[in-house]
Amino acid sequence: MSASGGGDPRIFNIRQAALGAAAAGRLDEAARLWDQLLRLFPNHPEALHFMAQRALQKGDAKTARGLLETAVRAAPRDPVLHLALAYACRVLGDDGAEMEALTGALIADPYCYPALLAKAAAFSRHGLKRQAARLYKDALAIVPPDERLSPQLREEVAVARAAVRANMESLDSFLANRLGALNERFSAAQTARVLEAKEAMIGRTRIYASEASLYRVPGLPAVPFFDRSFFPWMEALEAQTDIIRDELVALLDTRGDDFAPYLNYPAGAPLEQWKELNRSPRWTTLYLFKDGAPVEEHCALCPLTAAALDQVPLAVIPGAEPTAMFSALEPHTTIPAHTGITNARAVVHLPLILPGDCRFRVGNETRPWKMGEAWAFDDSIEHEAVNGSGERRVILIFNVWNPYLSEVERDYAAALISGYYAYLAEEGA
């Protein structure tokens, strides 16, 4: 809130003294000082605001309203003054003036979330629950975290969240009635995409798209889990689950120390969601193929697994692919939501050691792993893994090409990604 009164040193000195008295809790002294300032400069917005707050505390909303109307005329771009005026009007029961003042606050600052919350509450009091929910949703999109809010604003935000949730359920029920006849005519498979869009429209979920961090091919379908029909070799791989698992168990018994933390960021790197798992034994891997070449020692220890991978059309990118590994996730460990470097590939999981409560989310779809069942997913879509059990979970992971890429596109993707890493390697990166 800007001070007024030009460069008059008397006004500056009185203002500073009034602010100091208020900060120290000497409110009567502050009121005398602000009143003194108003005698020198009757339109001083800070003084008017303080005196209006004092009037409200004494139950004199009419006087407060008059003071605040003067303040708003003096400083029309200050949303705090409009917001205070709206409150005084509400106390007086003047609904129209309250809404006008709240609109004024949002004209002054469209991102004034207290004004959005107050205007939504006003709609709600008048039975306009749906309009209120729309404004509450706008406010929740910009409101700071709860720990940065005053107790009163935290309560208002809690009301906003509850209103948005209630409206979401009400809208969902309304739409269900409208879709009833259509749902009877078509299968879940036929309607999956449009109903997922409905879930996003009502606010229950969001639409996930490819967020590849390095190389994103435009125009590819953002499919969380690919249809198995794209991978005719998958059934033969699944048939070898027990053989691969036996080699894994023997490897864990004799070479368990070869499993190393999957993440190994250097000191000083911005870790963000990886802080807990960087260099951690809670998520470890043992590579069979790495940086485009077999790890001969490990392949020799798992010859049947290596032979099974030879029957799979692994993605080939010089210096980068194939990649294949055993991935171990310790009990009660979550790999946080993240995205991969490219949507040009599909990542395949084959579970090998699978205790209870192990699940995997890609976009809006969450699946439990099942022994003997592989899947392929687009890891450029946000995904996370959870081992909620009390035992280690281990899967085989490897990369193949995204089935929607043409042969020409695969060749170009391989050349470009390989070239990117070669470019960095020239300076030792």
C-alpha cells in the first residue's frame, strides 16, 4: 500500500511513528498518530485503512465503509483497500457493493487470491455453488503453500478445496446421467480415451503427454502402456521367466555386490526429486547391456538371460543403446515421478522377484506387476514405481523402439541421439 502526501517531511515522520507504534502493539498511540496525519492529508490511504480497521473492530462498519471508499478513490490500484471495503460492505449486508468491491480488487490485481477466495465465498453464500467452485479452483491454482498462509487464509483454502471436490463429484454425477445411454452401447475399450478426457475435464486427473527431456518426436501417440500386439516376441520372453529368475537368484547369491546404485549424480548437482535415492542402495542395478555394448562379465554369468535378450529386437543407438539391466528396489521404497529422455523408445519390464504391494504408474494408469507378464511403456510420460512390501523387488528392464516409429525415423533418431552424446564426449562430458 503506497503512502501519499508527497515529500512533506511531517507526513513521513508521522507515518513512520505510526507504523512503529502499530508494530509494537501500541494501537491507541498508532491511532492517534494516523488521525494526526489525516488532519494534514485527509486522503492518505494507509491512515484511512488503519482507521477503518479500528472502526470495524469497534463494530462500526458504516464509518469503516466511508473511510475505505475514500481510500479506494485515493489509491484505486491497491487491491487490499478494495478487499477491506468489500468486507465492510458484507458486514453491512450490502451484497451488491461487496461484489463491486471484490471485482475492483481483481481489476487492480487479477492474481489477488484473497479476493478470489472472498468472491467465491460470496457466490457460495448466495447458493451459486458451481460459480463458486470455478473461482475457488482459480484461487487454488495460485495460492501459496499452506505453511506460508495465515491461519484464516488456511481455513479459507480448506473450504475452497472441499468446494472444488464437491463440485467435481456433482459434475461427475450430472455427466454420468447424460452418458448413460452411450455407456450401454459401447465397451470400456472403445470409450477409454474420451472418458479419460472427462476425468481431466472435471478436475479429477490431468492429461499426461510426452515430456522427453532430450529428444521428443512430435506426433507420436502418448500411450502410457503399449498394446502387446506390437511386440510379438513378448510371449516367448515371458515363457523364460523362471529361467531368467534362476540366473538372477544365483547372481544375487554370488555377485550381489555387483549391484550398484542406479543414480550417481555428482556433488553439487541439482537433485530435486532424486535427493533421497542418489547413490542409495535402495535402488540398485546390474547391467547386462550398457551404453550400447554388452557387459561381457555379467552376460557370461547369465548366459540364458543374454540368449533371451538376443531374441528381442533391442533398440540400437551407437554409444547409448542397447540397454538391459536387472533393477532392484528395496522394501518400502518409491522411485518418484519422473520422465525419460526420449519417446522414441519403449521400455520393457519383466518381473522376476515380486513380493506383494508392488505397483507402477504411467500417467493416469497404475498397474501391479504380475509374475510371468511383461509390459512395454512410454517412459517419456511421467511415471513412478512403488515397492510397498517388506521385501526386495527385482525386474528385468530393457529398451526397444517405440512401435509407432517408422524404420526411417528409427535410423534418424539413432543418428541424432548418438550424435548428441558424441558431441558431448568431445569435451569429455
